[in-house]
Amino acid sequence: MTAGSLSRPAHPMPDQKGHYWAKWRIASDGTRDGDELPPSNKWEIVQVNDNNGEEMMRFTVSVPGVEAAQWLDCFVWGPRVPEYRG
């Protein structure tokens, strides 16, 4: 991953679980200290989880150090992080 690849326009919202680069723009309702955390101009790796839901509620996002799950539309998306194949 190079800094140049993260400065390109946003990627589409994830459509599968995994780890992705993202910029957190707004906090989901019920997020502790949610008005103090985002927005962030820093790219960070977040985890997208499949909740077996429907449409927009199918996936949630886990942000390191944040208790509440977030929604996909709370982020600007970057590329998927390749899985480790050690």
C-alpha cells in the first residue's frame, strides 16, 4: 500500500466482509463520544462484518477502540486489505 494509492478518489462501499482502508466521517447513533471522534482525515484499517441482514443493514464496521458498531455509510472507503496468506 502506498500513500499515492490512498489519495485517489474513494472506492465503492464494501460488499463483502474483511478489512478495508477507510476514513471515518460520522459516528452512528449511540456511539459513546461520537461527537468527538470523527471526522478523521486519517486512513485507518477497519473491519467490515457480515450480519446476515438485508441491504444497508447487512454489514457493520468495527473501528479499533470504539464500542459501538458503525454503518458503512459513515466512511469514505479505500481499498480492501489483502488477507494474510502466511
